[in-house]
Amino acid sequence: MSDDEDELGEEEQTNNLGTYEGERNESNERHGFGKATLPNGDTYEGQYENGKRNGTGTYRFSVGARYIGDYQKNKRHGRGIFYYTDGSKYDGEWNENIREGHGIYTYPNNDTYEGEWKNHQRHGKGTYTYASTKAQYIGTWKEGKRQGPGELEFNQYKYIGKFHDNYPKGKGRFVFKNGYQQNGEYYITSINDEEDSEVPPQIQYKWIARDVTAIKQKEPYDFDDDEQIDVNRIQELVDKFKNKQLNSQEEQDALQKMHVVPDNDNPENDDTFDGNEQMNDEIPGEEQFDEEN
């Protein structure tokens, strides 16, 4: 996620910097509508009040970023759109130069987040949509990470449960459009390096499947006319689901990111991952469940 507005900063903290063309008050301060060019090449066109940007205006950074929206006492405050140099965009509420309130962030790979913000981070209720697969996370966030109750929705199924530090944790369920759900639990374990005690323990996440139960269908599910709907058939689908034998490569990739593993006693078949794997909050990327930074 880009923070160009903090890194670049907006100049013009007094009414004597650069060049100015526009209205002034009796004290010769910039007041009303005006256009200014700052010493670093930035420009501002919009409303002033007593020498400060106040009201609506457009601030263009010399490097290509720009902000269009409300100002209060030289700070972005109210509603505004910030276009970043990496191609991302934030359209929403601001509080003294900080993304805070409700807003929509569009990332360079066209992923989007719409929801609540606090101190430039996703915080509160919000929805993250992955552009490549149309999958969505709908739930709560804390300091930029998935935290608390939420749902991950795919084309033919969704996961419902609680999340901790971006990952599912504890009891949850996979709900299929055929009217059944698989109940289970995400376990978190740690493995210590016996040869090097100073190395942080390796965190592993694993989905342990429990049972399959019927749920009330909201919509009829389209099976072939000659395909019988029974519990044995559903269990077969779930087994394929666990063993990554689904037809859709995108769904297989998504399941791998969710760390779904067969429920067996052979540890060699367990598909786990390193919990220390860096998420895309630090490294840009477009893999499923890795948000744009």
C-alpha cells in the first residue's frame, strides 16, 4: 500500500512560498480561489482561507501523484481521492492527512478494499476483493490484518470462521452451494529448531476436517439430471476438496493458500506452510489471499 502523501509531503506552510495567482484578503493572505506553484514543482489549485488551503482543491506532486478533495487548515480533511505513483488509488474519508473513516482503495493489480480505515490501515469492517479470482474476504480487520469473524467467499463455496493475524484460526466451516458444509478446525502449531535455540519457532497452520452436515439451501444447486444427491456423493466431493483434486486450478491454488490438508495420520501427507511466510502487506504480489501492499 502506497503512502506517497506522507513520504512526499505538501509544501506551502506559509503564504510566501513559490508563486501565487489568485484572491487575497485585507491582510494580503491567500484567501478565496487561487493557483500556486511551489519551489519543488508541486502545484495547488483551489480554495484558500487566511493563507491556508481550506475547502476543495487539487494538489499535484511533481513526481506524478495528486490529491483531489477537501482541505482544512492545509491538511487533507473530509472527502478526497489520492492517486498514487504506483497506480493505486484511495477514494474516501481523511482526518488531518490520514486515511480514516470509510474508503475504497484500488491496488495496482486491481484488487480492492472497501470499508473502514484508521491511521492509514484497514481497521473495522470491510471487504477485500481479489481481482484475478473474484474471491472476497468479508469481515473485520485490525491494524491492516484480518482479525475476528469473517468469511472467505469463492465461486462454489465459502469458509466461515474466525481469523487471527490474517489467517483462519479455531473452529470454522466450509459451506458448499450443494447444501452441505464441512465442519472442522484450524490448528496452529510451532516447531523449534533443536540445533539453533535462537531461531524463532516455525509456525504451521493445518485444517482438520470433522464431519459433513446438511444445511438449508438458499438456492437449488445444479447437478446433472442423472447425478444422485446423497451423503456419499457429498463426502466424495469433500475428499476431492481435501486432496486438491478439484477441476479449477484457481480453486486448488486458493485451497493451498488456505492450507487445507487431508485428515489422516501420515505426517508426510500433511500440506502445511511456514507461518513466517511474509504476506503481501510487505511484498507486492497477486497470489490468492495476499493483498497488495
